[in-house]
Amino acid sequence: MSSRFPDPGADERAHSDRLLTRLREEIAAHGPMPFSQYMERCLYAPGLGYYSAGKTKFGEAGDFITAPELGDLFARCVVNAAYPVIEMLGESADFLELGGGSGSFAEAALKAFAANGSIPRRYYILEPSADLRERQRDRLAAALPPELFAHVLWLDRPPEQDWQGVLFANEVIDALPTTRFVMREGEIYEEYVALDGEGRLMRVDRPADALVSGAVRHVERDLEAEFPDGYRSEILPQLPYWIQAIAGSLTAGVMLFIDYGHVRREYYLPERNDGTLRAYYRHRSHNDPLYFPGLNDLTASVDFTALAEAGNSAGFGVAGYMPQAQFLIGSGLQDIFGASYEAAADETTRYNLAQQVKKLTLPEQMGERFQVMLFARGMEVLPLPADVLEADQGDRL
């Protein structure tokens, strides 16, 4: 593995070793842990997890690049879709971003809301990572006028009081700790992380509990086919409870999820028999989640059929489902790009704008790999752009 990747520095190794020591102690005390629990520790353990430690995550200096890191075209399109909802709901409407990343989306979105003349009452950022929260606060305080920055409020848990507005999540569900399952002679097993005889991490399979088994059997019934022996993949049995937790208090408005993934019948293709789990380290993808825990982003693709079911169970209706390219185009990408291109001060800026569009919309880039799902609740009229509503491919779910 190390021959394919840049070797971690001494500080990175020490950081990973501290997390590894904690994992070993926990496994030694309580026995093998479900892979979902291992993934949660690797990503979110206070001070040690990938998202809760101080290393740069996003952009060229990090391990991966998200759409907001490319420039402001992505955020401006999202705002084009969201601001009519904010406008319709009036002065009490809020905007909630799940996982603020580097703060680049919030910066561009708030500026776009201000330009459109409909600023949410509050721009909430639900960010459990104290490290990322401070980075976001520093960035936004420096980049925004004080009167605009005053709208931003950070949360470490979902709103408990009823609220109205727009909930937005870009590349969030792929980072939820996922359950790994495998079929053995028609029975469902769950993947765990254990210790071998020399104290090294290893993956083992154990009979699945009722929650995991029920979730897998539900998928089989929906697909009208049983998984063959040896088939291994991911599933999120906790997804309905997670949606209810993060959006249960949203009484009127829209939820917008953007992530990479598939509808169920494509997610669980026979040839995809080792699932979609990936680790990212310094812009390189690999399939060993035990490699230097704490230094890698661990992620799995989204089953958008499962997301639709979870939203429905929480009382929302699916308002649209489509590839990212269709959503951005329907939300005015062409006009936004054209105005930015005309206003650009030099050829370098124009080139970068063109590169943004290519990466956001080309099928082999983000255009088809990323999907968009919209939910609505408590709205008599859905004021989304007509081109977005016409692009709906919900019949594929």
C-alpha cells in the first residue's frame, strides 16, 4: 500500500497511532466492533478522527475536492433554487447547511442570497467538528461584511425548535458510518473489525442482528432477488432515524441532498459484489479502510432509493431526483456562467470558470456521478425553477 501513496509524515503517523491505540483498547475490552462503529471512530473520534482533527481536508492541499471548492458557480446555482423558497416562507425562513466543510459554500451562498435580495433570517451551519467550525468562522468573518456575517450561527446538534426554510447537504450522507454486510449460505452476516494474534486490525464477519438483517431483507424484497453467497456491500439501516433526527423539526420547506450514488437497482448490481466503500488519502482512492486510521476519508456511495424511503418515512415528499448536471443547468448555470465570464478581468479567470463548468457537469466528472434529491413538506406551492422540476427522474427510483 505505501508504495502507491505518499508516506505519512512523523506527525501524521503519531496521530494515527494514537487513534489505533484507542481502537485496540476498545476492541480488547469489548470485543470486535461493527464496521460502522469503526468508521465512526475513524472519522469523528474527538481530537483523533479524520473530521475532528486539525489536518486540511478539502481542496488541493487536502485529500479530496468537493464542488464548492471549485469556485462559486455551484453555490450560486443552489441559491437560485433555494431563494424562491426562502422568499415564499418570508422573514422567518432559515437556511441550514449540514457539515460546512471549509466554509467555501457558505461564503458564496450568503453573497448570492444578498445579491438576490432574499437573505435567510439565520444561516445555520450544523458542524460537530470544533476544528472545522473554527476554520469556517475565521473564513466567513474575514470574507463577509459584518451585517452578512451576523446571519451565521453554528450548531452542534439539529434544531430542536420547529423551523421553516431550506436544509442543504452536499456530500454528507456518503460519510455516515455505514454497515457492511455479506451473504453466507443464504444467511446475513455483518462485517466487524477485530484484532489478530499480533494486535493488528483485521476484518471478520459475524451473524447480523435483527436491524441489519431486516434492512437487507427489505432490499432483497424490493429488488425481487436474493443476494448470492459471498456478496458484500453496504447498507444504512439507521438512515430513517438520521433523517428524522436532522429534519424532524423542519415543518415547512425543502431539503436538498447532493451526493454520489445510485438508485437501488444500480447500487446492488451483481458485479458490484464488494460494495462501494472507498478511502481517500491525498487525492488517491483505495479500498483498505484499515490503512492508517484517522488519516483517510472513509466513504460509501448513497442508495438514493433508500434516501427517498427515509425522507418519506419522516413525512417529506420527494420533489425531484436528477443528475447534478441537470439540476445545475435547470438552476441557471448557463446564465450565471455567462455573466461571470463577461465580468472576468482576465483570461485566467475565464479559463477557471470554464473548468468549473466542465467538472460540475461532464458525465465523467461530477455531472452524472453526483445525484440530487429534493424533498418538500408543508408547502402548498413548490417554487422551484421550472427547468429543475421538468428534469425530474423520480420514476427511476
